[in-house]
Amino acid sequence: MSFFHRTLQVRYILSVSNTVKGFHLIGLVPLGQTPPPKYALDVVLGSGSVINYGCYANRQRKEIQAFFFPVDHIEQAISRLPQPGEKRIHSMFDITVSLSSSMEVNLPFSYQQSLHHLSIAMAADSSLSIHVPWVTAASGSTSSVEGKLLDVSIKSSLSYQPLGSAASVSFNVALHFPRVWNALQEWTMKFSACKVQANILFAYVDFINGKLLMVGKIRLWMFVICMMCMACSVVG
């Protein structure tokens, strides 16, 4: 994956974990129900932002993920909540990416010995939020991705443009993972779009088939994030 940015702002937030007091002064609510300390990363992408993501980048992502987050194939233990007098723990890592200017995401792929690409452009004030749990409950853990993209335009390497467009695209994806390895997972996806326009021509049949062949090499959760804009346009 390659990034090109003229301006980039990053803010790392890590709240100091004080000790559990036991109860609120008002209502005597147990501390386990108080907001946990904040752990977040806020990124603001400025002018000239371009992201390229292809099969080569996905292979690198796979190697990095396997090294830092290897699959252990074991049943996850339930996280122990802190008791009065103990330090609070961070329960969620929040990542927020917002745009102060327009941005373009390029998805290159090869098909029939030629290079093609799919480009997704979005306007300023678009945002994306990722919530990664750091604790495990009895039912497991749930990761979520939500965001809103403005003035979305999808173009390709073919001569017929654009493939699709939308005034706004909103999405909310929740991925629930149980504690038991390879048990039934529950993925909930909600998409909505405003003023959608799709231009599907016969010339795009082979083009989309080539893209799907490339997607077959990428894990589904990466495909959902990268292709949600195109899915909304086609459905609309």
C-alpha cells in the first residue's frame, strides 16, 4: 500500500488509567459501568491525498498481520474487569480518519496481461471510524467500522466514465467474533446512499470479472471496506 499526502495530521490519545473508586457519587452505579479510559488515534488527511492498494499491498498486509497478530486457534479467555482499588483498563481502540480535502483511492489489478484500475474519489469532510475491542466478554468481541463519504465518484481504466457516483454514502459494519475459534460469526452491514447514479455497460462485464478474480485473493473483510462505495452505486 502506498500513500501520498501533502499534509497529514496525527493525534495519539492515551488516557492515564486511574484506580477504580467503586461507585459513582450519584446513583451508586458500579464502576464497571463507568466510561473506560480513552485510547484513540485521530488522523486528518490534507490536500493531495492518494492511496494505492493492490494485490502486492495485500500480500504485505497479510505478512505483517501474521507476524504481529498470529492466529492462536484457541478459546479466548474472558477479560477480568478491574475491581475497586485497581487501575482501570482500556477497553477499545478508536481510529478516526477524516478528510480536510478531496482524496482518491486507486485499486490496481491485472487482467488478461494488462493493467487496469478502479478509482474512488471522495470530497472533503468524509470520515471513517474503526473501533477495535481490547477486552473479551463472555459472548466474544465486536469490531465495527462506520463512516460517511461525500461526493463519491467511481472511475475505471475503461473509456466509459464514470462507473458510478453518489452525493453521499453512509455505512456501518459490525463484526462479532465469538470466543471459540472458528465458531459462528455474525456480521451486520448497513449501507445507505443519496442521489446514486450507476452506468453499467456491456464493456464492464469482463472488467468486473477481472476485478472479482483479484478480490478472490483478498480476505472478505478487506474487500468489504475497499469496495463498499462501488456496491452502493450498483445497488442504487
